Amino acid sequence: MQKLIVLFAVCFFANNAFTQNLHLAGGSIVRIEHFTSKNITARNVDVWLPPGYSNTKKYAVLYMHDGQMLFDSSTTWNKKEWGVDEAMTELLQKKLIQNCIVVAVWNDAKQRHADYFPQKPFEQLAKAQQDSIYKATQSGNFSLFASAVHSDQYLKFFVKELKPFIDKNFPTFKDRNHTFIAGSSMGGLISLYAICEYPDIFGGAACLSTHWPGLFNTENNPVPAAFLSYFSKHLPSPLQHRIYFDYGTATLDSMYKPYQLQMDEAMKKAGYNSKNWMTKEFVGEDHSENAWRKRLKIPLLFMLQQNGH
């Protein structure tokens, strides 16, 4: 049984599992501690509820990855955050977006790459290429994969376990037109993979600083081609979906532009246009929560605008 814990804005909450001072610009958070799953490792799920939240209203749902990095920099490993509560509160107060809650799924640091790495493109690679990818490291000493790629299981967790739980316990619109998914870097990849694999579930995906290389080098790297091949063939209908991409030009983001341009061509061929697709370049911006925080309102407005589809 999942356990719900309410953390209100700028309040102190403590129990045996954790003690933290959570600071929010607005709204409140319901925490489901160690959400258990048949598909992936247990992890916390934070549900952000907007100011004025009421069980008598209905809400769209935005699912986000790397949930521990979204709300309060004082609790994150690098002291940075996305500022999701600030952006959502401002846009809602200005009535620029539809009523929406945010379901923030924490990552399991050891399993992050195995959770987020799109599985079907990976399985299209030759065995020798897969083996080479599994040996990949970050900064030469940190193994990227603690287990085999299992992002199909990660998405099953969202669709078969988490979404039914959220829809049962919160007053949500359950349909595709009110269900969105977003993330950055590897979280951008898995968000795009989610809308391709489950086009009847997700109506929009925001992919910030999408990590097209999959690894941390581009030389003799078969991953981007595998990703682009898969996504170009499996994009959902532009008539019912919205997709957002962006990238900076500094640090890790400096690798992304050539691949994003190829993805943009695939979007055009699939029939996407400015009504249902956006790609933006942010010159000088790096690969960090601070950068994503600066531009978060752009994809939120694009996906959650009041007039819907």
C-alpha cells in the first residue's frame, strides 16, 4: 500500500523516513514514499498541487522525471532546481495554462540510465554494440548501467501502476489530451520514447536538452543513429500530440545540435508544424537545472495552454 504524506508550502515535516524543510513558491506537495512497483525499483513520487487545489475541480497531469531535482535546491545534490513550483504557480495565476498537477517521479541514481535509455532502439543494435554500451562510463570511472536496459518496464510503471494510482487518488482528467510527460537529458529521451510507445496515453512531451548520444562521447557511437531511426518511424500522429525540444550550446548540450536537426527533419516528414511542435536553441546555455529553470515556462505554455488541442 502506498503512503501519502502532505508537505505544505514553506513548512517543516518530519517522520522516521525523512526530515526535510521543503520550500515552495506556491502550492503543496503530497509525497508517496517508496512507491513500490512490479516493474522497477521503489522510489519516491512527489505530487505538486497548485494553489487553490480542490477535490471539486479536475486537473490535467504533467508527469516529470528526476523528481528530486524539480522543486527545492536546498534538498538537491548540486543545490540546483528546475523551479517547477515557481513556473507553474505564475502561469496558473495569470490563467495562461489549464489547471494541472505535477507528478514528479524521483530517479534511482544507480538505475537512471537503465530506466531512461529507450529500449527498442537499443535492442536494434548488434550484440557487440550493446556490450560496448554496457561498458560505458561517465568521467572514466562511473559505470552508467547498473543493470540491463529496461525502459519498457519503466514506462509500464507509469502507465500500468502510477497513472492508475494518481487517477484514483486525485481529481484528474484521465484522457490523453490532459496527460503530459517531460524531462531533460536522458529524461528528454524517455519522454519522447513514452509518447511514441503510448500515444493513446500521452498527449504531449517536453524534451529539454535531449541527450541524443545516449553516452558521453560521439566518436564511433551507434546510439544516435539508432535513436533517430526508431523515433522517425514511431512518432505519434501530429493531429493529437504536441512535442517540444530544446538544447543549449555549452557543456554537454554542445553535442546535441546536429542530432536535433536530424530529428527536426523527421518531425517535418511526419507532418508536424508550429501548431504541434517546437524546437528551440538557447545559445550559451549549459546542461543544468539552472538552464532548464530559465526556459521551463516555454514548454509549459506550449503543452498546457488553455485552449488545449
